[in-house]
Amino acid sequence: MEFGIFVQGYVGKRAETDPEAEHKALMEETEYVVQADKSNFKYAWASEHHFLEEYSHLSANDVYLGYLAHATERIHLGSGIFNPLAPVNHPVKVAEKVAMLDHLSEGRFEFGSGRGAGSHEILGFFPGITDMNHTKELWEETIAEFPKMWLQEEYAGFQGKHWSLPPRKILPKPYGSSHPAMWYAAGSPSSYAMAGKMGLGVLGFSVQKVSDMEWVVESYKNAIKEAKAVGDFVNDNVMVTSTAICAETHEKAVEIAVGGGLNYLQSLLFRYHDTFPRPEGVPEWPELLPEYSAEIIELLIAEELMICGDPSEVLAQCRRWERAGADQLSFGLPIGISYEDTMNTIKLIGEHVIPRIDTDPVHRTTRFRQAAGS
């Protein structure tokens, strides 16, 4: 199992007391990625969200990833996501950005796509629609065109229901052989099998606990055996996300978690991701989840809903995800936890956990891409 981090420009309540909170959030998360690159992590994913106040201010993630391509050396940089729906980002522009980032990173870019976070974001670009699944039709019409834009010397063009383009040379072409690995952000368990059938890796933002993972990953792995890949190769890959806090002792890790405002982060998540299944007990916004006590943190650890503890405990918790079939585990690092504690989490996991699990120096997606281009 490989490891990554996930950044999204989470500002939270800091803006109430700090006029530079937004700037600090973005710059600190940049430093987290740079440190992850030095600490054995293989992937860093950057979100694309719009209008999601406090929850995610990382809207122009292509610009952000371009900077990171220069600031890092080994870590793969992924769009988590680029939104390729024509009213949000014209598909040709997305194809150009992917290829450009592939060059700037010298083959370290990962192309994750998706359809938006929920009704607040979607209705900003599609005012008046009543069915949020409307975006599925646009995404399905578009996704198979990207490999053609990258691999055809002159793209044959496209005439669809929602966008069109005459024959044109789409430039630049990707760096080296084939094209970046393609991923899909799964907002519901049923999306896993759909992605598998298309040969796409899954960005599993919707899986909450290890026990949810097993049947979902089974459905994906069964589907991908019969994949008709939309791209140049099958990206047999399931990434899941989890909050992670690692400290020198269990007691210190729990103390950090209690003071991290994680209840507010979770409340914002379900405020904006209203197309995700809502777990029992999560209230409707603006009502918040109760503040997390040490007892609640211990319960979340026991229920496998967060990774938290000293390095040996975090290693054991990560092993559970590995046994459940995750190909990659990416950690969300909310701003509510201090910069120093977050950097310490990255360093401790990189030193004590990752080398015990991920012993392959080559990225999984690099192997798939090299095989396709050989």
C-alpha cells in the first residue's frame, strides 16, 4: 500500500480572528506537501472546489500544482480533482493543463476528475437544475475524449450534447510515453464499480471506515477485471482518505485531536457534500457535531474512523486499511491542528510507518504507464 496526503485549503474558523488566515492556510499546506516529498510519501492530492467557504479555498489547483511541480522532487502530484464539465472548465483546457503539468513535473502528474462537491457548488455553475445527477451525463460524455486529445496527433474533434470542438492539435502532448494515470472521485459506493469498468483508479473520498472498504473494493476489483479502459491503460488503484494524527505518545496524539476542531471540519464536510451518504447522527447545518472529547476520539479510533496514536499504533491502524484492500491511503491534514503538530505527523509517519508498509521505490501508476508506453 502506498501513501499520500490530501490538501484542500481548509481555513475553518481562523478567519474570525486572523485576517491572513486564508493566506496562511494555503502556504502551510504547500509546506506540508514539500515535507511529504521528503518523508517517503508517494502522492499529494489537491482539491478543486468553488464557493465552499471555510471548508476549501483551493479553487485554482492547477496553479497550485504547477508551483508544487517545481518545489518537489519525487512525490506524484494529483488533481483531486479537475472538474472537466464544460460549464466549469472546458475539456480542452483541462487536457492542456494535464499535459502541461505532466511536463513541469516530468511525468509525476496524476489526473483525477470528478463532478463537483454537492448542490452548493454544482448549482453555482448549473443554476436551476433540480437533479444533481445531471452532471453525470456531462462527465460520461467527456471522460473518454481526454486520451484522444493527448495521443492523436490531431484530435479528430467532438460533437456532443454539451460541448463540441472541430479537429485541432491539442498541445502540448503529455511528457514521455502514454499519458498520466486517470482517476475518478467516487462520491458514493456505486461509483467504484463504474470506475472499475472504465479502467479508472478511484479517489475514495466517500469511504468512512475500514469495514466499509472491504465490499466496496471487492466490487471495484471485480469490475476492473473486465475493464474497457477509456485511457491508454488500466489504472487498477483504490485510494482512500482518512484523518491522521501521529505523535510521540498516544496521550499526546489524543490531546492534539481534541484541540483540533475536527467536529467543525466534519460538520462543514456534510454541509457541502450533501450528495454523500449522511451517517446517522450527523446533524443538518448550521447545527454542528458536538466538540470532540478524549472519549469521543478514543471511540473514533476504536471504530476505525480516524488514524491517531503513537507511531506503532498508527502503523497497526494503517495495516487494517492495507488488509482491507486499499492500494493507497491518503491523509487529510486539517488546519485546526497546529502547523507544528501537522509537520510532526508527516515526519513520524514518513519515518516509522511508510517504510514498514511501502517497500517499492517505484510508484504503482508509473509501472502501469511504462507498460502502456513500451
